[in-house]
Amino acid sequence: MPRPTKARIKTGQFTFDAGTRMRVTAGAEPAADLLRALLAPATGLPLPPAADGPVVLALDTALTGLGSEGYGLTIGPHSVLLRARSVTGLLRGVQTLRQLLPAQALATGPRPGVRWTVPCADITDVPRLPWRGAMLDVARHFQPLPYLLRYVDLLALHKINVFHLHLTDDQGWRMPVSAYPKLTEIGGHRRRSALGPDGDRHDDTPHGGAYTRAELTRLVAHAAARGITVMPEIEMPGHSRAALAAYPHLGNRPERTLDVWTRWGVCDTILGVHEEVLDFCRTVLGEVMDVFPSPHLHIGGDECPTTEWERSPAAASRARSEGLSRPAALHGWFLDRVGTFLTRQGRHPVAWMESGTDLPAGFTAMAWRDPAHALRAARRGHDVINSYHRATYLDHPQSPGPDEPPGQPGGVVRLQDVHGHDPVPAPASPHTAARVLGTQAHLWTEYAATPARIEYLTFPRLCALADAGWTGPTTWADFSARLAGHTARLDALGVGRHP
């Protein structure tokens, strides 16, 4: 899981035992290190290096047809050969080899008495789409670093290659910025709500947390060792209440004292448009780029009410000086200014797209509201990540039954809905389809305060999304049959999945 592009299972099997050694060609060492690290807890196998080892991990730049993530795996009764053009391809093959072993191989502790066999097979595997992502929101409910490392491990098992880390929102700011220490000192903590019973959804429980720079650096390295890029998201100009609680002068009413928001939904408190705000954004993003080498950087951009700009003399003046028809048009202007800054630093700006036409040129569009928006954005020249919320938002309940825990209002997102989502929407011309980089799952954490709840919401739905991104459309019978076997692996890992 996901299903390989081509796989032929043959008679016979190869057995890993205490005497099994690995031959590792130059440059393939990271994949060998990962295989040892993943298998050691359950199997205890050392897999030491040897020039004549029967398990061979080899880089071969001549394998151009495998691209940057593909691999070839040949298993015979006396040998295992894993080849790829790149180290990333070898890392993907390591996960396949891991899945071919008995499910107990994924356990976090010793499993004595198990024969560690893999079936003889010929596998050639190349992903359909280059972007297969998963977003975790740690702004609404902070998750400690050890859990993020586990979450990355679970993504890697499913050949997910982008971990989108949602670091800031109205309800919390989780990344330290040395130039603005109050972002985490104040913006990283929300206190008990003083709201009355006004019908709004909110969290009345005090909550807080922030990562250190060293922790985020460790996360990036841990993910990279598994072939995963960590893409950070810093929300602007909306979803910025936590930042404004720390630095009110960055808002449209600098005299106002704000709290970190305890409600869910869309807050109408947004950043101002004066030069000091743009300086703030550039400084913050500069420090973000120092920690995260990801070629893409997400700046949010959606759900930005412009009421404050419409009422602000400073915003009206800015709109006039920029030749804009009204203050609401400052939204596109703001994104363009920030996007241009990132582009000049050699990064690709990413933002949520609400209509298919609301992002400046040069942005990668994360289209979530309507399937038609992905096509519309691609036709306008945007690279697109198709993230239609009715198939990729995992904060929605998985079933309508009374026993299902509370989730995001607005309907159920079933496993079948995720499975049936084709990231490349029809009817897309070849040119338009080429603009669709892939797809991504999203887990907003209004209703997911704990790791156990996160995993219950994520699995097995993420399995279906990973399958669609890597393999492409499959029949429900094929997918569900493979999932029936795959759940034993999730259980061995202790994943508290939806039944």
C-alpha cells in the first residue's frame, strides 16, 4: 500500500536471518541505514555490510525510466536486489521491502520466533504524481516533537513525500522567530475563553506550546532521511490573530489589545498593510527559510475577511497609492508582494485557492473548495495541488453513525470518498493535467487534540489518498482487498485507526 506499478510474485521466498549481510554501492548508504533502523526493533537483525552480501542496494544513474522516486526490486530465493536512479527511489523501495515482510516486522519491540521471509518477486514501481502530501495542523492543538517524528514515519510507510506543517493560525503560533520573541511567548498560548454562550464553536481549555529551532531542524532531518520534504505554513494576511495578540501594532487597530483566539472558524482580525507589516513578513519568512530547505513555502492566504481594510484609512490610502479600485483588492496585492519576496529567494510560494482565479501568477495553488477550481487554476498557468475538501479533509467524520466522535461540521468524508478522488480532474487536456502536481490530505485539529485522535482520523483514509497519488485510480475491490492485509501492519505499529 500503495500498489506498485508492476509486480509479479513468484514461487519461493528469501529469508532474512542473523547471518544476512548487505552490499551497498556508493551513495546508497542512507537507504541501508534506514532499512537497518526500521527492521532492528522487531527483528534484531544487524544486516552488516559485506562485499558479497546477498542483499544489494545499488544506485544506477542509467535507470532514467525510474525518475527521481522509482525503484526496481528483484527478490530471489538467495538474493535481494534493490536498484534506483536516486537515493529517494531506494528509500521508497525500502518501504516496499518492509511491507513484504510479515507484519510483525513493523512492531516497535522484539518479536521472537518469527521467520523474516519475503516472497520472490519482480517489482518495478514509479509514482503517478510527484506531490503526495499530508498536512497536520499543530496551531489549534500543539503536538510534541516525538509525535511529529512518528507521524513522519507513518507517512513514509505510505510513500507520502510532503509533510505540510501548519505552524500558525488564529489559535496559536508554534515556531520561534528570534526577531519577534513574543510570537511564541504570547502567541503560543491561548487562555480560558471569556466568551458567553453565543453559539460560536470554541475551546474553553487553556492550551499552549511551541517548538524550538533545534526541534524543527531535527524534524526536517528525520523526514529527509525518509525521503520526505517538510513544507512549513505561516498564515498571512488572515488567520493571524495569534501574531496580532503578540504584536498589536501589526494590525489595523494598533491600540487594541487582543487575545489568542479560542474560537474555531474564520476570524476577521487580519494583518495591516503598512510597510512595517511587510518587513515583519519578510523577517519571519527569512527565519523560516533558514530552518526549512523546502523548495515550496506555504503562506496560507485564504479566508481573509477584508472588513478591517474597508474601515481603515491607512488601508484606503494604500489602495489608492497602488492604483487599486478598493481596499478589498489589497488581498491580491499583499500576496503578490510576499510571493515576489519568496521567488527572489529561490522558493516557490504556495497558497490556498478559493475560486480558481484569486492567486497572483507564480503561486502554486492548493485548490480545496471545488474540483473545478483545480482545472481553472491549471489553465491559468498555476501548478496545482488538488485538495478537494470533500475527499481530502480528514477532520470530517468518517461515518454518520452515533458512535462516531465529533468532527468538523459539513458532512462525512468516507474512506470510499477518498478512494474515489482522482487528483487529475476530467476533462483535463495533457497540458492542463501536467500542471496538477498531485494531491494532499489535511487534518485540521479543532477536534483532534491528541495523537490518538489524530491517528483515528488519519487512518485508513490516508491509505486511500496515498494509493491514488502513487498508483492512480484502482477498483474498490482491489483497494479494499489490499487494505485488509495492510491493517495488520497498522496494528503492529499501534495505530489507533478507525475500524
